[in-house]
Amino acid sequence: MVNNKTYVYKVCVVGDGGVGKTSLVRKSVKNTFTENYLMTIGSNFSVKPIKLSEYPNYDITLSIWDIAGQEHFKSVRPPFYKGAKALIYVYDLTRRGSFDNILNWKMEAEKIIESQPCILVGNKLDLIRPEEKRIKQEEINLKMDALETDLYFETSAKEGINVEIIFEEITKSIIRKSEELNIIH
């Protein structure tokens, strides 16, 4: 008989207000999408079980912290980062400024936690056509280098495009880092 190992990993989802962080989390956790924008106040917390074929004996649960992106919540955000094992940096594919601000989010998080596995996510793919892309691949590659990640996905919370894969991939990154540090046996 195989004993499953149980792991709970805290993941913070960060980015400017209105980029779709809450929508991504809700789509993944509850398979729902709401057109109406409701500002996150402080943080929203969700729990998501993850099953990975590469780790069949692992019972993994993500503790997902969707952190408010508006500037006026900056002073209340720091405690929400504590204990995070990974970060999902989200920007809006239709708003250049939200992409430009990603490194500000990294600096804010790393004042509280050391560098952790992360993923860069361009959301709202349903709102643009490929020929309308505002950010060049070279710029995305530079941002990924600055974040120290090789993980990038474009998503649509509305249509469910690439939503599940971002949570699976960030979980794999957490496990790989834990294995490198000999935390998982």
C-alpha cells in the first residue's frame, strides 16, 4: 500500500487592480466567471486541490491568496506575502501599464519573502486578436528574465484558456524547488 504525502503550498496572485486575478482564481477553483468587476479588498483566499500525473502519491492543496492590486491597499499587503512558496504575476494584455508594473510587484513581494518560484501571466486573451498584441515577445522575454522564470502563459479567465495550466505549472515549480532544497523526501 502506498502512503500519499500531503502538502499545502501558499501561492500569492499579484498584479495591478483590474487585471483579472480574482477571475483567474474563481475560474480555476469554482469554474465560474463574472462579468462584473468587484475590487478585492485586502486579499481573497481560496483553496484548490491539485493532482499532478508526475507526482501521483502527492496530495497537494494550493492555498491561493488573491492580493488587492489597487495602490491604496499597498500598506496592508505585506502580511499577505508571508509564507508564500510561489507567486503568480498577472498583467492585463490590453493595458500596457499593468505589464510595466510587474517588477514593482516583485520588489514589493521580495521585501517580505525571498525569491520564490513564479510565473508571468498575460490575462484577458479573449479581448485581443493576435495582430493587436501590444507587447512584443522580446519584452516578455526580458520581463521573464527579470522575474527569473521560464514560465509564461496568456490566459482568458472568461473562456478558461490556460487557466488550469498556470496553477499546475506553479505547483510543479514549487515541488522542484523543494526537491532541490531536500525538503521533500
